[in-house]
Amino acid sequence: MTTNGNALAASLTEGPDAPYIHAEDLFKIYKSDELEVVALRGLDLRVQRGEMMAIVGASGSGKSTLLNILAGLDQPSAGRITVGSRDLLTMTDDDLVDYRRREVGFVWQQTGRNLIPYLTAEENVTVPMALDGRSARAARDRARMLLEQVGLTEERR
């Protein structure tokens, strides 16, 4: 992350009430030949650490576009976005890879892409942590806590 990016991220995330996710005046415009499609228009979003939120809307309303921007897979055409202390618009490619590896989880609409079918729910949750170098015990403990948070304690095995 650049120094300017750190300063921006710090200015947007300071204080006890600062949001963990902060999107400000986001625009995303897709261009193809003479056609322009505005997927996001001036979106403002604030999500506190630990807050659960659902992104809902009609088909084509920008839900996937927003999630791709939050995941660091796409960049807005205009606006600012921070997640924690990270300014997603100034991060290097390596920083974005690290961010996605450590901070972002995906659950795709196509159910076949979400889980490894021969693993238990607990094992599926531990896979990304193992890939990140976490010990088997730490990954298992974290997976159990996460599954409990979403009401899947009994289904973990």
C-alpha cells in the first residue's frame, strides 16, 4: 500500500465508531463500443466490524459488481473504498492477493463451486486457513467457532 493510501485509509477508519467497510460515492461504468452501463451510481456504504449484512436487489442492480469491488477483484470507475485499514484503490497486486487470501471469503450462486463435496463442512472451512499456513488445530478451532456463529454447529461433521 502506498503512503498516501495509508493516510486515506487511516482518515476513513479512525475512531471507535469508524466503519470497517467504507465505500464513498462509488461509481462503476462498463463500456463496450458505444454502449455504457452504469452498474453503481454514487453508492455510499458503511459496515461496522462484526455487523452482518445482506446485499439484495433485482438482477442487474450492481450486487455482484459491489461484491467484486469489495473483494478487490474489480475497481470502481470513481469513488473511494476502504476495508479496515486497507485502501483498496491504492493496493499493489501482491497486496490484493494477500487481502483476498486472508480477509475475503466467497460463496458463489452456483452451489457446485462453493464446497468440496467429499469434505465435511468443518473441513471445507479449514481449507483456506490451511493454505494460509495456519496450524491444523488453530484452523479447526476457528472453523468450529465460525460454524457456530452461523448456526451450523450440528452440521459441521
